[in-house]
Amino acid sequence: MSRRTISGAGPFAAAPVLTVLVMLGPVAAGLAGTLLPAFGYLPAAGLDAVSLDPFRDLADWPGLWPAMRLSVTTGLAATLLALGGVALLFAGWSGTRAFRALERLLSPLLSVPHAAMAFGLAFLIAPSGWIARALSPWATGWERPPDLLIVQDPWGIALTMGLVAKEMPFLLLMALAALGQTDARRRLRVAQAAGYGRVAGWLKAVFPGIYAQIRLPVYVVLAYSMSVVDVALILGPSTPPPLSVQVVRWMSDPDLSMRLVASAAALLQLALVLGALALWRLGEALVARLGLAWIERGARARLADRVLRPLGVVSGGFSAAVILAGLAGLAVWSLAGFWSFPEPLPRGFTAQNWMRHGPGAWEATGLTALVALASVGLALALVVGCLEAEYRRGRALSQAGLWLIYLPLLVPQIAFLPGLQTLLLVLGFGAGPGPVILGHLVFVLPYVFLSLGDPWRAWDGRAGTVARALGAGPLRVLLRVRLPMLIRPLLTAAAVGVAVSVGQYLPTLLVGGGRVPTLTTEAVALASGGDRRAIGVYGVAQTLAVMVPFAAALMLPALIYRNRRGLHG
Amino acid sequence: MTPFQTARTLALAASLALPAPLALAQAPDPADWAQVTEAAEGQTVYWHAWGGDTATNDFISWVGDRVMAEHGVTLEHVKLSDTGDAVTRVLSEKQAGEDADGAVDLIWINGPNFAAMKDAGILFGPFAEDLPNWQYVDVDGKTVQTDFTVPTEGLEAPWAMAQVVFMYDTADIEGPLPSAEAIRDWAANNPGRFTYPQPPDFLGATFLKQTLIELVDDNAVLGAPVDEADFQAVTAPLWDYLDALTPNLWRQGRAYPASGPAQIQLLADDEIDLAISFNPNEASRNIAQFKLPETIRTFVLEDGTLGNASFVAIPYNSGSKAGAMVVANYLMSPEAQVRAQDPEVLGYNTVLDMQALSDEQRAAFDALELGVATLSPAELGRVQPEPHPSWMTRVTEEWIERYGVVQ
């Protein structure tokens, strides 16, 4: 690449540097802010004796082993099941009408906030929940709920199920994007022509190509599932909780020295995630080896279709059913009068819950929108800057660059946010929407980048050439031709960004110092109270807050392009 | 990442933060009320209070409307899931040198959190006894000047009285259970139908203390700090009791509700038949709001139950101390107290002395009706004093070790 073209990036040359700084700066600063206290160094609290005591205190905590085990088992199980479900769904059904229907159903569910999904699931499966109510007493004989440990079970099964249901839509969309680049249809046709069963043929011929493309998103799912806090608070066990939840508890202990233990535990959490990623990587190699042997044996495995195809559609249906039924449960509770077990529906419906909690939810919606729009606006500006710089240099994002973008999603939030909070406080700006917006930016930016990258690169450069020939400068081409033509993917990326921002719990809570109540933090705070009607109102409001931008992203281009049908990007 | 880059990132963060309030007012003198109200006008008070109870949230929101109308004070309720969060916040701010305008202006507080803040010297005041409405407070009849045996010394202002009651479903339990032993025996015959919020939740810790008081022969030892007693010997009966009770708890004690309201939801779902409450009126209010079945009633133990006051305190580094004092004063007003005692709103007992009120004010209290499941003051019986806060801390820690990490 010549020197001339690099300078040709002009004012956009700084964008990639700034982007990396904005994304990785907080992560690095936060990790430093976690690392030092973990070794006893927290001068802000008058503690500066460097030692291993925090780790000793951590080791003395009797809940440590079960908490670690929970983190690892729920994370690995959730990732395996979600990936397996998506693979079977693709293997058995891609290209069919049923697949397209499920795809349409699952895609919007990607944006349903984790907390809302978790509330919905908890009400669905509890012994006094919707499923039990629907079957009682006529089928189960239960006049009152049985004493069964389903939600908050010590093995984390409910937590795992919730994570599987929520992560499947994400992996599905990622795999869909990869499908186009793997020539899947022709590979499958060749395999089937050679007599392979549908599922076996897909797994042997297509899956390796797809997996190579979605490896990073799978790692993100693994890291996220191992260290999630809000979902674990609602669905996970509490005696003891998973390690990440315990870190948050220690962080909020009135005794400041507990922050040292919290930091040590946060580092342990990071090590666990890295270890699990390494284990997963080993597993990849093993599966590749076994898979190769399986492929070489040449078994056509046509009978497997009879079992695996239904399993694929069941797993896709499970995800959709869990999320949709959960949301329906929230909506019904938000309108419920008295509703006792085992009645399948409330005795009466009332607007009272909305009148009571509506104003509070509306106020939180304002702050939620402010933070979301500001962080998404910044993210869009930076991403467009990066992509434009990339375009002008004529050089696409390298593999290393892709890793940089994914890095904030791979480092557990709980490992660096507490450190970031302490650091911000020491530097004197710990509260208010400003830091929260920057905190959200770290997580919004990667998704906006991933969402906008491909359509941006796919833009037909000839339109730009024509504009240049008509005398427009590069900036004018960007502003008057490229951005307007790409308005649809831009809006979609913005909607994805808003969904990510709305769903953030820990960054809002820790960076905002409690002064930035968003729908998600309010909903999780209410969850500790267990008032299902209030949770219903907030859960529905939270879901609307992400659905409305998606609807707008779909409808606005139709309005804007009303008279310019040829201008689609 | 070099330190330089880090600093730049953070400088960017600073430039985007909202501007801090322009003038950092001098701490106003609570005795000069005219000056306080003048300084309060236009201030925003961030009241950090537990946000898990929607009835309390509604009450706080109403207080916000009233102080805005009367004094031009904006009240923002910061809904905590744990009061400790606010204490930590102030402590970290002090360590970080944020002495002028911290995030917390007012905290709903009592017990160990108050003791911790008082010890650390991070409370503003004394102010409470200089507030104009202090004249109505029942200083002799109610424990408003000590908080878990710790003298308040004007550092916190009382706003509600609480007493432990047990809510039970008359459809499943025939009558009141007179003692901790009776509860244990009933649970043995009805396994899986009783639980309590998981300590360190405040109400869960209260259940432990209530049981401890029931089982300890001489309660005097609990009034002094735990260090002065033989902790293991004093609490041994409690652990024996819990060892016997736990297998008969809801989910065999392998899971607990997260909080009092979560426990009420279990009662409403008919997952349990018996639950502890720190508000004698909570059952009536929830019945009135269709959140509990009409068959729920309440009882107290024969030897009496724990009682205490809820307070508000102002951190030393609040930037809106005048506004916070206006709110604290309003909370002690007859108007706010009548509303807080209204069974349909909150149903907390008042901190005021009926004799100190005018006839008209007293009439407003007299007009309040007891809820269907609320005991009369006579039926509520003897109020047991709170143990020293160090007991709550130690008992909670011990509980977590014994039962909180069992699996």
C-alpha cells in the first residue's frame, strides 16, 4: 500500500485509532483498576500493602468451588446447546419454508433484552408458573404448587436454558450472514447427490465452513454466558450464586476492603473465561479430527435425518417459544388483577398497574433513550469513519482488526467494569449520563461495526465514480451519495446498537453510580422485589424500547425512498 | 495501552460528563430554617432508598411531588437493590476526595449501615432534632433516638415505625403460632410451606435476630457489642434451631426468596403459607391491592416481636444538604405521616406523638381504619428492642457460611 493512498484517507485517518482507543481504553483501564486491588493495592481506600491476601480471602470463601463450577458448567453447556441447536436447525431445514418462518420469528427476538427474557422464563417454568397453572389441577392434580426446585436450581439448569434460548437467535443471525460466503447451497446439493442424508451432508460439507466464520461470535457467547449477571440474578441459584454475581455482591459491600476480594474474584473470573476459551479451542481441534474421520468413513447416515431433523426444528422452536411465551406472560402480568394458583389467567384485567408504574417507566425510558441515542450516534460516527478510511485506503479489515473489535465482548464485563468504576471515581467523574454513554459505547460499537461492515463494503463503487466524474469531492460523495444510498443498513445498525445499549445492566449500574436509572436497571432492581405486575410493566416497556427502533429502521427507508426506488444501496 | 492514552480516554469521558452543579453551597445551619428553605429551592435531592417495594416507591414519588410544590425541591429516587450500595458509594467518594457534591444526598437507612456511616464520620449533622417538625416526634414513647442501640445524636431523622409480624394463610394454618418453637414444629408437620428472605437481605437477617431473641434466655447480652459476649455460646441455640428447621423450609432451604416482596409473591402464588414481615399493615395493603388472597392474617409471638424505626440520613458530602433537610423535615410532618400510616398507601406506624398534634391533625390519624389483616396496637403487644448492630452482622456472616453456600 503506497504512502499516497494512506494519506488519501484524509480526515478519516484518525477514525480507526480513535475507535480502538474508545473501545479498548476503558477495557484496559478497567483491567488495570481490577488488577491492582486484587493484589491489595487500593490507595483510594487507604490500602496500599501489596500482597496476595485478597486471593487468600477469596480461597477462604466456602462458596468458591460451587460458584466457579457453576460459571464454567452453565457457560459451556449454554454455548454447546445453543450452537448445536442452531447447527441442527440449519442442517435439517435451511432452504425450507419452515426455516424461513423460524428465521423471521427469531431475528427480532435477538433484540429482546436479557432481563425481560429471564423474567418471562422464570414465570413460565416456576412450580407456580404459567405451565403448571395451565396443567393444574386437571392434569397434575396440584391444588397448590409443588415444592420443586426449578428456578434457581443449584445446577444452574434454568439459567442454562435461559441463556440457550437467548443466544440461539444471535448465533442464527451470525450463521445466516456466513451462509452467503460459504457457497452452502451447492455444497449441500453435491453432498445429497452423492447420497448423503440431509443432516449428515450439511454437517460434513457446510458446517466446517460456517463454523470458521462464526467462531468469534461463538467465543462471545461462551464468555458472556460464563460471566452474565442480570440473567443469573433472576434464574441462577443463590446458595451460592455464580462467581460473577458474587463479585457484584462484594463490590457493593459497605466494607471497602471487600473490594479487594471482589477484584481478586474478578481476575479469577477472567482466568476462568480464558481457560474455558482454551478448552473450547482444544475441543474444536478434537471435533475437527473426529469429524474428519467421520467424513472419511463416508457414512451416508440417511436414517439420522429422522431423528435429527425434528430435533433441529424443536430447538429453534424452543428458543422462539420460550421468549415469546415469556413476553406474553410479562404482558399479562402487567395487566393482571388478582391472579392466584392454579388459575391459568387473572381473575380480572386492570390498567391500574400501568397507571402506577407507567410514569416511572416513562421517565426511565427518557434516560434510556438519551444514553442509547448518544452512544449509538457516537458509534455510528466512528464506524462510518473507520469504514470510510478503510475504503479510501483500499484495505479491508485484517483478522487482527476483527479480534480487536471483538475484544470488549470477550473480556467479561465483571472483570473490568468494577475497576473502571473505581478509576473514574478516583479521577473525579463517577456519576451521570456522560460516563455511562462512553461505557455503553464500548459494547455498542462492536455490534454496529459488525452490522454495518458488510453492506458498506458491498456498496457499488461505480455510483461514487460517477459522482466524482461530475466534480464532487470525496467528502461530498460520502455525504450526498454513499450515506443516503446506505440509509437502510445504517438504520439497521443503529437499531442493533440501540438494542445493545438498552439491554446493558452492569455498565449502567457501575459506571452510572446509580444516578442513571434506565429501564434495565430499574427492572432488575424491581426483580429483587418480585412484584410481577411492576416487572411486567418494565419488561414490556423494555421490549418496546428495542422493538420500536427496529420497526422504524424497517419503515423509514420505505418513506425516504418513496420517490427514489433506484437508490437502494 | 499506555497511561497517556488512558488519560486521554478519560479526559474525553470528562468532557462529555454533564456539568456539575455550579455553586457548591456552604452547609446550611439547620437551626436557621428560613435560610435552609431558601437554599433548598431549586436543589435536586438524590434519595437513595431500596427500590424493591413498589408501595414505598409510590410513596417516595408522592413526597417528591409535595416538596416540589411547597419548596421547589426536586426529589429523585435512586432505587437501590441494596442499601449497602449507597454506603459504599459515599465511602469511595470520601477516599477519592469527592467532598463537595457526592452522588448521594439522602439515604433511607438504619442498623448496621447507620452504625458504619456514623463510625466512619461520613454523615452530615447533627440536624434531625433542629428540624421544625421534630416538635411532633414521640421522643419518649418510641425508639427514635437510638438505632439498634446506637444513639442517633441527630444524625438521622426518623420517618416510620416498624414491627415484626408473621403473615399466615388461614386457609392452611388454623391459628397464630405463639413462639419460634411452634413455628419449627408446624414446619416439621408442613414441610416446604415456610421460608424467609435470604440473608444478608434485611428482612431475612431480621428473622434470624427475632429467632435469636426468642431462643436466648437473657436478652441483655444482645444489647452490648458482640465482641463482649461469647458469640458461639450465645448463638448455639439459634444454629440448632435452624439445623432442625432448614430441611422443612421451602425448597428444603436450597433456595430462598431474594427479598420481602419476593416472599409475598410466594405467599400469593400459594407456594408458602407463612412469611415474616416488618410492617404490621403489609398484609392488609397487599390484600387491598389484590396481591394477596383475602385469607391472609397476621400474628405476633407471645413474648413480643422486634421493632425499630426507619430513618433518613444525609452524607457529609451531599451537595444539596438544604434540600435533603427539607425532605427529611417533610417526612416528619403530620401530613406525610398520616399518608404513610394509611393502610392503603404504606401502613407504617407514625413516629409522631399524638398528644403533640392539634385536634385537627389528630383527627386525621383517628380517621384511618385498620386493614382487615392488621392487628391493633394492643394486639401488637410488646415491642422487643433491637440487638446491637454488630449482632446482625455476625449472625448474618455465620448464616451465610452455614446455609448460604450449602450446595
